Amino acid sequence: MNEEALFQRLVRLLLDYGQQQKEGPVVRYLEPEELGRLLELDKPAAGDWQQLLRWLELYLEHSVKTGNPGFLNRMWSGANLPSILAEMVVAASNTSACTYESAPVSTLMEHHMLDTMLGLVGFRDGEGQMNTGSSSANLVAMLAARNEALEQAKSDGLWQQQRLCAFVSADAHYSLDKAANVLGIGTSQLVKVPVDHRGRMDPAALEARLEERSRAGQRPFFVCATLGTTVRGAYDPVGAIAALRERYGFWLHGDGAWGGAVLLDEELRRRHLPDAALLDSFTWDFHKMPGSNLVCNMLLINGRRDALRCACSAGEHGYLFREEQETHALDLGVGSLQCARRVDSLKWFLDWKFFGREGLAARVRRYLALAEYAERRVAELPQLELVAPRESFNVCFRYRAPAGEEANAFNLALRHRLHRRGEALVGVGWIGDTLTLRLLITHPDFTEADVDRFLEKVVENGRALS
């Protein structure tokens, strides 16, 4: 089979898959043993294009259809068509975005998009980089803050240095725990600050803990404000937290992986994130609400021009980053923890150009309107109840368990039933000791009718379990 025939078959497979995304079940669920038998993973296929195409067919047939309206499990769904086309081109061109020499077009595109986003957030004289997601961006931000707090940490480590401590909301993403572990801060030195009744970090509680740790001889060096918490969608109060920075001298980072999308719309920015420009650093996933193909993340630094190179560069790398080249200042790999860097800027650039800021802002406004509608519908259905008031885009609700049933176990069983039947894949989370179904809408063509159909499925399957 020649290359042209292969690509024709592949295009046909993808077109059929696109149709299945909309019409079929969200997943054709099989237990791992049964799926393993079907895949025949031990089957030899040397030079056998037909067998490779068969595995591609099976992959698409039994993968979760993230473009299906029943996929409501994560903070992303499907992908924009411009970014899908970009992914194909990136795979075919197969280069690393570490230097201008190896990736001239993507280097200029990435710089262009980072400069655009710095302006959008309101950062001045800053810099940025693309990462493998907000988890890695949170790590790099904490690394930059650590090295700024302890100038010798990069060369001498933390041995016999003043003990550092970082502060996050009790509802912050677990990647901050990982970062504290990787950077040698220690997870016990990551202080979890209580949240208020709306799920936002309590500034008074933060101040009390900053003072307590400072009096104990420790150095508060990093505070992360979560801007759209994973379960409740709450925004920590950046302005109130920033007011403590002058006294305690910490680096203020904003984890906007989910909720950073409000910066696309001025009214939503004023409502949820008016003080973004006060942050020292900020991360946002463009693969979430804006809909670019996974993974598309940015880390932006405010008011510091060389923080990323200072934090991330180490070792002899003259074979790759050569200062005699006129384009050396453009090389993005110098300020990255990665050597090989995937070209993610092309999909970001094409999506931004095709949809424009206003087009993406309209999408985000629509998601918020659908979340408001879903909240009203949950309140109207007697079988359902809200677990917590809606803060932004997340709707936390559950089925009212029948008498004699434990509510958490019942709702978890309900969620698994929806999944295995291929009717819906919805997320779960915890608010205190209460398990909640977590509705997240990130489909650009989702409608109120889709909300109603989903909630009807929840009610029908809840009754079937009762």
C-alpha cells in the first residue's frame, strides 16, 4: 500500500470517527480483559499496513468520544478543527521547538502568541513559555520563586538554607503538592489555607499562617491563587492576597488552568479576575475552554525578563544553544525544563487567528450561560439537588438517594452506570465529605436541550438504581 492510499484510508477513518462522535455512545465500554483480547496486542505485524489500520480502527472505535455531548468528565472536550489540522502538520514535520534553528516558524509564532497573552493579562516587561500543561507550569513558577528567594538554591540546593514554605488554597490542584515534592520544599511545607463558604482562599487565614510560619523562622516564598478551582470553580481573591505580598515578600502565582479563560471577555474579567495584573506569574490551559488540541499551555511571568532562563537553564548546552548565532535570544528551549519541545504554537496560533478573541470570548460566555441554565434545571428537578451554589462554570449536584441508601455510594454507582452504558461520562469530586457529580460544559455546539437530555439520563438511571 503506497503513502497516498494510506492517507486516504486514514482520512476516511477520521471522517467516520467524527460522525460517530456526534451520533454514537460516548464510549463502547469493555472490561480490560475483554478489550485486551479484542486488540490482540501480541499479534505480529511486520510490514503489515492492513493490521496497523485495523488497530487504528479499534483505537477509534473503543476510545472515549470526547466530542460526544455525553462527554462531561473533564475540563476539555473534542478539539477545534484548526488545531487538529495543525497537529497533523506538526506530526509530519517532526521537529523540536527548542531553537530557532530547528523550528523557525514555530519559534516566531510562539513568541507572538506569548506576547499577545502577556498583553491580555496585563503583564508588563514580562516573558513566557509553553509547557506540557498547568501542572508543569505550576512547577516552573514555584522553581522560579524558589531561586529568587534563595539565590544559592540553584547551585547549592536547600542544604543549610532557611526553610522555605509555600501556601495554597485547601482546594488547590494536587500538582502543587507534586511541585513541592520535586523541588525539595517538602509537602509538609506546602501550607493548605482554609477556604470560605464559597470555596475561595480565606485571606485572613492566609495572613495568620504567613505570620505563624514567619515567627517560626521559616521563609514564605510562594503563594498560589487558584483561579477556577477544579471541583467548585471558585476564584481566590487575588487583590486581597496581593495586599499581603509587600509585608511577607512572597511570589504570587495564579493557577488559571481552568478559569483563566474569563480574560478573553472584559465583563467576565471584571467579575471573576479583575486583579490579574497583580500576579507575578500566571498559567492558563488553552486546551480547556478555548478548545485547542491537547496539550496547549502557557506560563507567563510579570515584570521579570530573564526569570525562566535563570530558573531552568543548567549544565553545558553549547552544542544546542549557541550564543554566536544571531537568533540565540529567540531560542525558547533555554528557559524550559525540556530539551525536546513539542511544537504546540502552530495549533494555538491557528485557533487564535481563525476564531479571534471575540469568537473565543463568545464561546466562554456561552459556557457560563449553559452552566447557569443547568443550575436552574437541577433546582427544578425533584430527584436532584445542588451540593454547593455555583461559583462560575462548574455545576456541583447529585441525585437524591432513596431512603436506606448512602448518598455518596449511590451517586458513585450512578456515575459508573452512566459510563458503562455509554450514555454519559461525567466527573465526580468531593466538597468536604460529600461526593458530587461535577458538570463541566466545554462543547462549542452544546445547547440547553443537551443539558436537559443529560439530566434526564441522570434521573432515569437514578430511578433504575433505586
